[in-house]
Amino acid sequence: MESYYHQFLEEFHLPLTNPVLVFSLVLFVILLAPIVFKRFNIPGTVGLILSGVLIGPHSLNLLEKSSAVELFSTIGLLYILFIAGLELDVNEFKKSRYKSALFGFLTFSIPIAIGYPFCRYLLNYSIGTSLLTASMFATHTLVAYPIVSRMGIAKNQTVAITVAGTILSDTAVLILLAVIIGYSRGDINHEFWLHLGLALSLFSAIVFIVLPSIARWFFTKLENEKHAHYIFVLAAVFFSAFLAKAAGLEPIVGAFAAGLALNALIPGSSALMNRIEFIGNSLFIPFFLISVGMLVDLRVIASSPMALLIALLMIVVALAGKWLAAFFTQKIFGYSASHRRLIFGLSSSRAAATIAIALVGYRVRILDLNILNAIIILILVTCIVGSLVTEKAAKEIVLEESDATPENESAEGDADEQILLPIAEAKPSERVLELAVMIREKRSANPLTLLTVVPNDQAAELNLKKARKELAPAVDFAASFDTRLNIVATIDYNICSGIGRTVKESQSDLIVFDWPHRQGFIDRMINDATESIVGCTCKTTMICHLTRPLALHRRIVVICPPFAEKEKGFGQWVRKMSRLSRELSVPLLLHCDRKSRSAISDALKTAPSGSPVLYEAFRNFREWEEISKQKLQFRDDDIIAFVSARRDSISYRAFFDFVPDRIEKHFQNISKIMIYPAQFDSACIEEGYADMVAPKPFPFGASTIRKIGEEVSVFIKKNRLQIRKKLRKTRQRSQKNLENGGKSHKM
């Protein structure tokens, strides 16, 4: 018993070595540190760093820098840069690439321009030591990036500029480090530059060309293997980091490059993106922040006054260089003071690249112990300052953007929108559900509503329970998007009547459902589910047929007929298509006339997507053939959205009735969406008082007659050859009979 007791106490010998205890301690720190420090108005990021200082080997000595801690720390660092690459608005980055390049130049050159004279003439260091120390002033790590991600401004232009500038600056510093080390060893020659150029070229080709192709194939072939998607992404990140290391760069450059390469394949509202952010922000990134704090040795301040003096001077110079870079960026591009503080806060923190350069310089004896200790203090102070400044600036920018939001944007009711997903067949389509999540207004607190209508017969109660049980997995699927899903199973004599009633009861603004399968001639003429559902409500309705995962589409093509801007739901579908293009980071191409283009441009001002919006004149919408001639312009990775209209609406044209069948016929392998905009009050009044409206004397209208004519025409064309063959055989038979009759008459 006593030996067991001593063995138990041995497990708590400091520093802790038992992996279970180590992991438990770190998890408790990740859980409690943000809660405790938040009560003192200290950001959770800073709280994790200070907790690392407290439990680290230079303070309470609860943990030491073991291989396990080092592994999780490395994963967390790579995760930060990978998420930064994934969340970067590529379209915004393309627009601001020159701004990013200028900021990258400023945040690299200004700290070096200030730091080199400081080290060379004030501290009296050598040229190599001064240049290497000054280069550490130019680096910065996105320690505060989780703050802007949590605030929802990760796609802000200033954030995109800062993130891109971080990579440009750190890459330049790491290349400069390789040059300084090579110069100190006497290895700078033509072979050095040739090897560096070839390594960078090969790295870029693999990450930006080969990796996206493999990822696209993987996501297509294994669409239903959701867990495999996450494992593949992790493998891609670490392999890219390894390639960067092999190319002579730091792994963080490879992680960021992997994020950029997979950016278009992982939409921001996708389930995969939700998993990546959840696991990273919950575990790996906090682990990294704790490990940064474990590097700090507070005893250095008391033991070496020179190290303290050097550290204070280096902190002032380092922060001044980054502040000046942010200041000049603000003045050149006309940003507000809040955006300047955001740029400064994000770019002022030092961690991974700085400590890596310091350790390499110390090992090759370019840097002394005083600078190494000063760098540790610099990391602690700049991480705290950067996190505090970033959180304050991010809150100010969120308030500025909310104040600048046009009043008419929320007047449409998008803030409380309700999306209804009726199910016409066995089970809901995951792709349609994902589409609804992407186009959903993020400010809306209402859950998505999944509806199934059970026939009102003797087995209605049993079928109702069965339907709810079958739809239960859809709730778990929606949860992977961090989206609530409400299941409604109702009883009605008619499916369309049940959908129409639920639309009114739930006050739905948008109806999205899967493209129904049409079976035959009779089903087309009498039991047209699509037309019935569209006709049972006046709300905006989208009928979707997605032939591939949403992330694999490269363009959204919208065919907008004349007078579409006169419909009530015009602004709603424009905002939805704009949001979808932004989520997928793909361009939006609109075929429309001049008046519709002007109205679409005005609608997009209230909901800018950031994605390129292109227009193409469409002069003749009178016949379907004029649209089908545009087939050569469509690609297999397009989403074709046709803006149709209900009968008796302003923009309705007779040929709209044939569009679903023709689209299904001509574009079988292309994703398509039929959009029926919401109508004005006349149709809604008729819908609301359907029992009081006299039925039409003849149920088959002109469009139905046209459909019958179309079907008969297709039937005749298909059987024309057979009819001709039968007529030919009949004539031949008649001729033979006549000939045989003539011969018998002669005899």
C-alpha cells in the first residue's frame, strides 16, 4: 500500500511527465484562463500567454518544453496561418494586392530602417548582428488573428492586407536570415541563389497547382466521407509545411500557402470549415499561445539589468516600427484611425518567426545571450499589446460597419428571415441543405425549417412518426454547419396544400427544395409537383438541382429576363445569389438587359459580395431557343440560375413554362436553380382567400394546352421514322397484292 502511495505521489513530481496529467492540466488552463482573465477585461489570448508564463519551466515549473508540448505548439502555429489563408477573401485580396504589397514593404523596411542604426550605433553591435536583430523587428505573428475571426471581420480589407503583408514580410525576413547565415559561413554564391529559386518554384507548383487538383478529385469521389475530408486537409497542411521547410522557408509559409490553395474548395459556411475552426480554436491554437508564454523567463529581468535595458529599447523600437508602417498605410489609402489600430495590433505581435530567428542566430553565434533574453521579453510584451489593441480596434470597426449599414438593407426583413425546405421525396438533399445554409442571412436567429407532408389517410399517424425518424439525421448534418434545423412533419390531404399552409404558419420568406424527378407524360400534364408548389404560395421559391458539391463550382450564371426588377422578390434573389458567390468565392455573371442591369447594380450596393460581378447583354428573351443558343458559354462547373416568374406576374412570358424541361434536357450535367421571385399583393390576396375565390371554369389553361402540344410534337418526332417504315411496308404489301391479283386475273 505504501509503495502504491509513493508511486502515486511520484506522478505529481514537477515538472509533470505523465502525458495524461500534462494534457489534463493544459485543457484546464484552456478552459479556465479565458474565463478568469475576462473578468479583469483582459483578452483570452493574453490570458493564455500569461498562463503559459505561470505554469512554464521558468515560474511554477508545472510543465516543461517536452516533445508533446512542442508538437501541439507547432500544430497550433500552423493552424493559425492555415485558417488565415482559408478565411482570406481571395477576391478582396486580388483587388487589394497592390495595397498588400505596399504594406508588406512598409512593415518590412521601416522596422529594419529604424532597428539597424539602433543596434549598430547605439548598442555597438557588428553589421551581421545588427542586421539580424533588426530583421526580427520586421517579423510578426498573427497571435491576435483569432480575435478578428471571432468578431466576424476576418474578410475586412484591412485584415486581408495585414495577413498578406505578414506573409510577405516574414518570407522576406526568412530569406534574409538564410542570406545572413550563408554569408557568415561563406556559402553565398551562384549555386545558393539557383537552389533557392528552384526550391521556391517547385514548392509553388506543388502547393498551388497539384494540391488543388488532388483536393478537388478527393472531395468529389469521397463526398460522403466527411471525416476523411478533415484528415485530408490536415495532411495537406503539414505536407505543405514540410515542403516549405525543404525549400528553405519556415513551415508557417507552407501552412498559409495551403490555406490559399484550398480557399476556393472550403467555403466559409461549409461543415468542413466549421470543423477546422472549432478544433483549431478549441485546442491547437490555445496550446500554441500557452507554449509562447512558457518561453518567457522573468528571472532574466532581475539577473541582468543590461538585458532589461536592451529589452526595453528593443520593445520601443519594434512597436514604433510597426506603428509607423500602420500609420503610413492608413494615410496612403485613407483608412480610419480604427483601421490603423487594427493593422498595428495584428502586426505588432511577435512569436514563432522571431524566436526561430533568435535561436538560429544564437546557435551560429551571431547573437549573444542578452539579445536572446531580450527577445523573449519582447515576445511577451508585444503579444499582450497586440492582443489588447486588436480587440479594441475590432470592436470599433464592428460598430462602424453596423452604423454604416444602409437602413433599407434590414427593411426587407432579412434579419428575421425564415427559410422553408419542403421534401418532395424520400430524404432531404444534403447539397440543397448546404445551399440554404450558405444563402441564409447570418443575422437571422430563426432556424431552418425542414418540412415533410404526410397524406391524411388511415396510416397517417404511423407515417408521421416514421417521417420524423427518417429526418432526424438531417439535424446532425445541419449541426455540422453550426446551424439549427427545425423538423416539421404535418398531415394534409394534399402535399402542396400542406406546404402552402406551413408557409403561412411559419411566416417563411424563402422556399428552397430539390428538383423533383418527372416520370412520364401523365405526371407532367396532371401531377406537376413543381408547378403546384410554386403556385401554392407567392413567396420567393428556388428549385435546385446540384450535380456536384457546391465548393467545386467555379461560376454562377444568372439569366434574368426583362422586367424581372418589377417583381417584389427581385432584391431578395439578387442578395441571395450575391451571398452565394461570396461564400463560394466565384464570379457572378448576369445575362440581362440594360434596365435590369441598373436595378441589379443598385440592389448589390446594399449587399456587396466582394466577388467579381460581370454583365452580358441578352437582347432577345422571346423564345427559349435564343437562350439555348448560349449553351456553348456554359461550363460543367457552372451554376445556372434562371429567373422565372409565376403566371399573371409582370415579368411572366409564355415560354417560361417550358424552361424547366428544356434546362433539364440541354444541361443534364450542369447544376441549375429555377428562381420564382415573390409576387406583389394581388397574388397573395388570392392565396390568402383561396376558399372564397371562384374556381376557373376550365382548369386547363393556355400553358397546359401548349404543354400538351409540345408533348405530342415530341412524341410524333420520335415515332416519325417508325410511321414512315410502316407506311412503306403497307405500300409494298399493296403493290404485291395488286401484282398477284393481276397475275391471277390473266390466268
